[in-house]
Amino acid sequence: MENAFGQPQTIVVLGGSSDIARAVVKKLCAARAHSVVLAGRNQALLDEAAAEARDYGATTTHTVLFDATEPLDAARAVSACFEALGEPVDLVIEAVGLLGKQLEYEDDPTMAATMAIVNYAWPVAALSEVRRRLVAQGHGRILVMSSVAAIRVRRISYLYSGAKAGLDRLCDGLADSLEGTGVTLQILRPGFVRSKMTTGEPEIPFTTGVNEVAENVVHGLAGSTRVIWSPPILRYVFFALRHLPGPIWRKVANR
């Protein structure tokens, strides 16, 4: 159960080796969180993230392995996380994602499908089980890692951005479905973030680091806003960009 300050004390992270998720978990553990379950595909990276969580104040950590290319296994993975925790879950962070290589993957049906599965199908299947379990316990919060790329899809990343757009829109409806249940959902929309996923990619305006995103997340979790933008100015930038005429958008977005 969240403490008197509204801070989560028990956390499940789907995509626990994500750089952004790790930064968020460290800040939450430094605040009040004491039990964390980290789930992902790489045991070594999960072990590193678990050690970090303990260094920042967690007293109990668990890891769960899953393969995000197997959406039919998502419910099993979520169940394993809840059972490993062994107590009510305050916060579930969904941070599964694959940026991929657009120009290599766009003409490869197998990799194009993999991008859609990892960035959309697996998270949707997992969130269905998360919803069921949190509603049954009567309380809890969900944070879903989307992207500003979901707001208007770019040619140079349409496999990733298109899948994120689908997830972003679905989560808006999922949040509506939770009204009155005691469970809430917030959507995180970061811009370009320096992380291992973006290594080698050229930086763009409003680029941030994982610690800045984590700060925005912690601030957002303390409130009730449905969408957490990082950095916050991107809320206004993309309000304008989403309404640009197509020819102008293509010139701006594909630089």
C-alpha cells in the first residue's frame, strides 16, 4: 500500500533493464519503495538493476524472465511478478520497447512484425493481466512508457512510432476503463533520451538524459495528470507539430 505521502512502496517493472525504468526505480527506492520485481529478457542486466534498487533503499528484490516476442506468455510473466512480490502491488511500470533499425527492418516482414509485437502486442497482453489483477486488489497505479514519437509518426521511425502510437491511444482508453476502480493509469511520453537504446543516434532538440526523465516521472506520479511529458515543454511543441501540414511536417520530421 502507498504510504501516507502517496509514494509507492511495492513496484513491478516490466522491462526492468530499461535505462529509464532503472532511473525511475532508483528514485522511488530512495524515496520509500522497499520491494521491487524486475522483469525482462536479460538476467545479467536484471541483476544489475536489482543491485541498484537495493543500493538505493529497496529491502527486497526479485527478477522474472520473459520474452517480449511471445505475447501469449505475457499473462504468465505478469502473474509471476505479482506472485514473487507476495503482497499488494502499488505501481506497475510497463517499459518494454524496441527501437530497432527502420531502414533495415521496413522491407523485412519478420522484423517488422517483431517491432509490432514487442512495442504493441506484448505490452497490450501484459496490461490486460495487470488491469485484471490491480482491479481485483482494489487499488494500484500503472505507468506506461510511450513516446512523443506516438503523437505524429515519422517516416524514419514508423515501425517504432506506429506501434507506440497504437499503444498510446489504447492506454488512453484503458485509463478511462479504470475510472471508479481505485486503479489509475498514466502515460509517459519522453522525447529523445540518451540511453543504450539510442546509442549512435544523432541528438535532436530537447534531448534529455534518463535522470531528467526520472525526475519528471516522480513529479508526475505525485499528481493526477494522465500524461507525463519529458521534458514538459514537449507538450506545447507537439501541440504545434501535430497540426503542421503534411509537406512541412515531412521536411521538419525527417531531418
